[in-house]
Amino acid sequence: MKKVIAGLIVAFVAAVVSLGLTAPAQAYPDTPPSSEATPPTVSSTTPSQAAAAPSSAELPSTGGPNAMLIGGAAALIVAGGAVVVVARRRQTS
């Protein structure tokens, strides 16, 4: 029974830590758009100029906060390893 309670406590702590590391979704601002609509400007370019885009050596970053996810995963792995070590020591003693 003690093992079940300990497992539930570890699972609850892991869930709380995981939820604490998540970032809230970023919504659009609450301010409405201005009523002054400006017509789009049209520039005259040739097709070869329009197709030529500046190239870069790396792709743009479109993901979320990777460092926080990696840190959270590492913390959960360390916590799980500690639980396994403590459980094995209790079994051999």
C-alpha cells in the first residue's frame, strides 16, 4: 500500500511540475484594429525580382521554448532515477 501511495505522490508531483513548465498560449491582443484602412501599395517588379528572396544559412525558428522543455524533461528523468534508486535500496535492505 505504501508503494501505491508513493507512486501516486510521485505522479502528482511530476504532473504539477510539467504543468508549471508549460507556457500559456499567446493570443491576439485585446485591442481592436484601427478603423483607418489604408489600401495596399503595389510595386512594379519583374518576376525574377519577386522570386529572388534573401537566402540564409539556417531556417527560421518557428517552435516554442525548447530550453524549457529540455530542462523539464531532464528534471523528470532525474526525479525518476532517484525514485528507482530509493526503491531498489529499500528492497535490498
